[in-house]
Amino acid sequence: MSGSPSTSFPSGYARAVLGPRDTALDEILTRSLADRRMPTIQIDDNAGRVLQLLTSLQRPQYVIEIGTLFGYSTVHIARGLPPGGRITSLEISSEAAALARENLELAGVADHVEIVEGNASAYLATVPPQSVSMVFIDADKKAYPDYLKLTYPLLEPGGLLIADDAFGRGDFTGESAAEAAAATESRAIHTYARAVGRSPRLFSAFIGTEQGMLVSRKEA
């Protein structure tokens, strides 16, 4: 007989089974969260492993990440890249971008990553169509539907589109404290999820990380 459904991912169980994070990741979290007081809105450890695994399986030559923060997810993606693979990570905060560059150096993956500061939508408008192998979205939740419109044409056939916080029930107060704004963010995430789920050109599935990932593959 099964128990009642859990309302959150069992992160303690994942850590017990998969083992502790390595020293570089521990140091990145300590210096970013404790020392530099960055918001605790980075992906969870299992989500990071999922990102690294998906990248290893996809073997993308070019990845765009929307939302660098202090580079925790960026490190995991970079670790999964094939030889010659590169990431452009987009971050609107100069403070976060500077810290992310330090953390990427600490993790030994800086040579594979370019961090671009500024408006993500403006940058995406400059990217050639079908030139991107994988996109990871973990930024302004209200903009998820816009990011979908902008990134879909950039993906090559067979490319992956990955969105974090896909369950739309997380605590986004680190990004927008007002309850009304949080509700707007959740609606935008659900709009994104319904759009990719119903698109005949995308095959999508949820992955049960703490806040949920939604992975979509662009059909040929």
C-alpha cells in the first residue's frame, strides 16, 4: 500500500543515495550564499545533476542559459558539455554576473562559458535561427511565455528546451516578494507549460526536481 503523495521532492533521500556535492560546489554555495548574501533561488542539487546528465546525453555544441545568478546551474551544464561545446549565459545583474565569473573559474569551467550582461530578450533577438542545441530557462518567471517565443526559432531540430520552476508552485519571494506578483509568475509558468505541452512541434515531459523541470525536444 503506497503512502500519501509527497508535496516536495525528497532532497535528503537524493543526497543519501547519490552522495554529497563535491568540494567546488560546496565552496560556490558558501561564498555565494553565506559570504555574498545572494538569494537562495539556485537550482537544487538533484536538478543540477539532471542538467548535467541531460547535457551529457544531448552533447550540445551551443547552449544558451537565461538567468545565470551566481553560476550554479551553469557549472553543471558546463560539466556535461562535449569537446568544443560552449555556453552563453544571460544575466541582467552585474553583481551576479561578476560573482558567477569567479565561481566558474573556481569550478574550472570558465573557458567554456561566456556571460553576457543585460536584457535577455534583446540578446536572443540577435541569435541566428536553428543555431542553438539546448536552452535552459531559469529567470524572470513572468517572461517565460516570451522566452518560449524567442527561443523556439533558435533551437535546431532535435534541440532541447528546459525550463526550471516548472511546477509553478515554488516560493519566488527572492525574486518578487508581493503575493500578487507571485501569482502572476505562477500563471506565466502555467501558460508556458500548457504551450509546450500542446505544441505539435515539441515533445515534453516533467522531471520531478524540487521545483520541477519541464524538458521539451524540438521535433525535426
